Amino acid sequence: MSIRLKVSIGIIIIILISSVILATVASLYVRNVYYKEVQTRVRLDLNSASNVYYNSIDQIEEVLKAISIRRRILLPLDQEVKGDLGKVLQNIYNDSEIDMLTLVGCDGRVIYRAHNPQEKGDDVSEIPIIKKVLKEWKPAKGTMVVSQDILEKENQELANRAIIKIEDTPKARSISKKIEKRGMIIASAVPFVSLDSNDTEKRLGILIGGYLLNNQFEIVDKIKSELYQDQIYKGKDIGTATIFFDDLRISTNVKSKDDDRAIGTRMSSEVYDYVINKGKVWADRAFVVNNWYITAYEPIRDPDNKIIGSLYVGLLEEPFKEPQKIIIIFFIIIISIIASARLALMLFYTRKWTKPLDNINAMSKKVINGDLTARCCVESPGEMGALCKTINRMAEAIEQREKKIQRVTQQQIFQSEKLASIGRLSAGIAHEINNPLTGVLTFAHLLKEKKNNTEEDINDLDVIIRETTRVREIVKGLLDFARQTPFKKEFLNINDVLHQILKLIKNQKEFRSIVIEENYSKNIPDCYCDKNQLQQVFLNIILNAGEAITNIGTIKIVTSIEQNHIVISINDTGYGIKKENLNKIFDPFYTTKPAGKGTGLGLSISYGIVQQHGGYIECESEEGKGTTFNIFLPIKNDTVEEPIKKER
């Protein structure tokens, strides 16, 4: 994959990711702002709905006050209601559509029910509003819960209207109750007094009026009509209102799936916990019966300040998603146009910026094919121009180094041929020396067998035999080492191979001031290897160790066994290797020796030989203190294993 393609892909990915993030943030922001605006509207709608709800209570209070204000009652109430007072109460009950209009005595017992005159005398003093008026003797109003028994005494029809079958509702809390028979009533109660001839008030009782909310829709429909003008979206009311008794819908214009009012359905458990249990105002989206609405709920409290239900208004969420979608799509289109323009400009600029890379690539191919004279012809400003100049300088450096390597290689080949000639000459000389040495040794033995030899003669002959034998062994070892043999592995004792190598070099001039310590493990098993090649490895490392010691020093050679490997450690007390050069010592042609003193191939060849034997070499060195080479050869039986690969 070309760098231009990589850069282009990178730019495309960056632009796409940034555009997606920007579109997402913009969409969320638009949605959040729009949603807050709608939610603010719903909160205001809730305030308006609350005004409608509590105005209905105020209207009941106004009617009751109109009946009770400055009225002269001459007879006892139980007699007065049989006359004009009863007619007044009956007329108001019929005209005002109040569900409950009752006159209660100061003892809390019913004197007259406008809708059921025959039912009287029962004690209703525990009804919260009546109880409050009896205690404080001033008007009281609010919402209260009444039992089925009280409703039946008021009116059987009223009691029947209060009965609501509880429906299973998604997301509502789980309850076992199936039918609700209690009623929730908005009511007002005022003191009923009489004026005597001196206009002094006399307490006669309490007048209470109420409106049963169960299955009555006048208030919620009025809220919907005033706030939302009965707007429709796809056959559904956009705005809805509901009065809850606890979590039960007792008055609502929210529709169920069969297009009936969702009486008997319940609010979601999340809203119930927030509004009914915690007494807070909910203002958020909520699942209502079978749709999502943007809603607001507020608790409804009885005269004792106990939460008995809630008032709800909500806007169908779906109609408000359409404008959001339009705005979001508009944003996405704008962002897409901008992103496309940015992408086109950046790709154009990238193409222009990366054009010199084509020239660099063509020049690189020429260099790879051997044309070291190839150069970049592009003179581009900025970093790309600097890169072209750097590559040109690199090509020039490669060309110069290649020429230098060729010169050095020619010199090394000449030197190698020279050394090979000297080696062949030395081998011939060694053969020539070996023949007279054999004669000297033979005659020395014959002279020693003479009977008339003195003890001094015998000692002299022993010296001749010993030294001649030593010279012959040195010559024989040199011939064996110099002899070219095919790669042949056999089981050898490493200790013996090392000992034979040391015989060749111990008496060399360079090693006369060096102490060679041998510490061979007796438990070393035979190693399956090529003797000639291992001799070359050991000799190379030992000779390097000798060259590293300038005057007096020590070379320690230790053999041991470590994790299925034979370990040969060759340690010297020489000048060591610099830390930055440790990773280069096994590279071909790398040497720190002066020109003509080394080729830089010894350690590289040694490493290759050890790898061929399935082993590896490690080097540890500290400048000024010495160097240790550890040669690891695998312990083998009768098979050849794969070489162990270890990074240098």
C-alpha cells in the first residue's frame, strides 16, 4: 500500500469520524434544546391545568357561600329543609350539576341530602373537609377520598360511577387489586349560620358540596380544549390530561388501543415513585398507556396534606420528532457538504504534497537494480525537499561505500589468496620438516640402545627424543588443522579438541606472557560435531583473546553442562569491547582492528559454524576488564537437531 493511499485513507477516516462526531453532537444539542423548549411548554401547561382544576373547586365553594351567606333561619334545620331551604338546595343541586350537596349538623350528622333526601342521620364527621370545618369553623376545600359506603348513602348511581376496573398497563408497578370502588371528590365545605334579630350569627351546621372525579371528564376535557385546542396528529390527540387516584386513571382523555378512554390504566412505576412516593413534580418524557409523551405530573393532596393522586398533562412525543428530524437532517446535509469539500481539498493537497514520492520511489528502484548514480530530481520546498536532498546524500554515501567495499574486498581477496599460498607453502615445508625429524628420531632411538652409552649420553638422547617428538606433534597438528576435509560430524570429546588447539598455540610468541587456565568438567559427554570446524571456532576466539591482552594476562577456558547444552566459556583479561559495539561483533566485515590486521569475518564465520551445529554464541564484555565468549552446543545422541535460533 502506497504512502499516498495510506495518507488518503487516514484523511478520509479522520474527516468521517470528525463529521460523525460533529453531526452526533449537533443532533444531540438540537434534540436537547428542542426537547427543553417542549418540556418548558408542558410545565406551563401543567400550571394552567392546575388552575382549571382548582378553579373547579373554587366554583363549588362560591356556590356554597352563596347559599349560606346571611340567611335567617327561624325553625330548626330539620324542619327548615322541608320548606324553602330544601327547595333552594334542590334547585341549586339540579342547576349546578354538583354530584354532592349535603347539609350536616354541628354534631356531624347528616340533616339533608339534596340528591337523596330520605338518607339522613348518619355520622360524616370523619370526612376530612367536614372535620376541618368543625374544628376551625371556617370554609375548607380540596380533594378527598370517600368510601363506597358514603357514596351509596349519597346516591347509588354515584357509587356505581365510582367503580373502576383496574387494567394491566405496561411499565406500571405490580399490584393484586382488580377493582377500585372508592371515589375521589373535589369538594368544599362552609359553615351554615343563621342571623337573629340583632344580626348575631348562630351556628347551625355545615354545608358541603362535591364533584366526583371518577368516570367524569368535564375537567380533563376542558384542560385539553383550553390548552391544546383539541389538535389531532394521525388520529391521536396531541395534548392530553389525566386525573389520577393514587396511580389509577379515573378521569382522562388519553386513548387506549381500542380508541376508548384509558380509564382503569395506571401510571408507570418510575413516575409513581417520583410523584406519589416522593411528592415531587415530574417533568420528563414518560410512557403513557401505549405511547411516549412529553409529560408533567404534580401531586394532588387531601386537606390533611396527604398525597392521594396526581394531575397530569402531556404532549404526544411523535409530532415533535418530525421537526427535530428535519433540523437534524439539515445539519447532516450541511456537515456532509462541508466534509466533502474538505475531503476534496485535502486529497488534492495530499496528491500535490506526495508527488515527489513517485520520483523517490522510481529512484529507489534504480538503486535496488544497481544504478547507484540515480538521484531525485525534484526540488520541493519544505520537509519534502529536505527529504529528497537527504535521500540524494544517502545514495551518494551508498555509492561511495560500495566503491570502498569493492576496494577493501579486492584487497581482502588478494590477502586471502596470499595467505592461502603461504598456507600451501607452509604445509609443504611442514612435510619436508617432518621427514628429517623422523630420521633424527629414529637414529636417536638407535643411539640410545647402544650398550656403551654413559648416563649423560642417555640423558642427552632423551632430550633429543622428547624435543623431536614435540616438534613432530606440532607439525602433525598444524598439518591436521590446515588439511581441507569435507563437513563430517562425529562424536568427539570437547575437552580433547580444546586441549589439542592449545598445544598449537601455547608456545607461540604472543602467548608466552599469557597464563592459560584450563578447567574442564569431567562429566562432559561426547558432542556430535565436525572437529575441523570446531577447531576453527575455538582457535579464532582464543587468538582474538590473545590479541586483546596487551602485556600480561590470563585466558580461562571452562567447560560445563547447562540445560542440555555443553557450554564452553573462554574468558580473557584484555581491554574488552565497547558497549555500543557488542551488537556488531558478529556482523560480516566488522572489525575494530587496524587495516591489514583483520578481515572482520572470523567471528561471523564462527557464529555460522556454531549455528550449523544447532548452538549459539553469547558475548559478555566490560571495557577495560575483559571479555567472555560462551559457546552453547546441544547434547546429542545419534541424530542431528534443528539449529537453535537466538538473536544476536
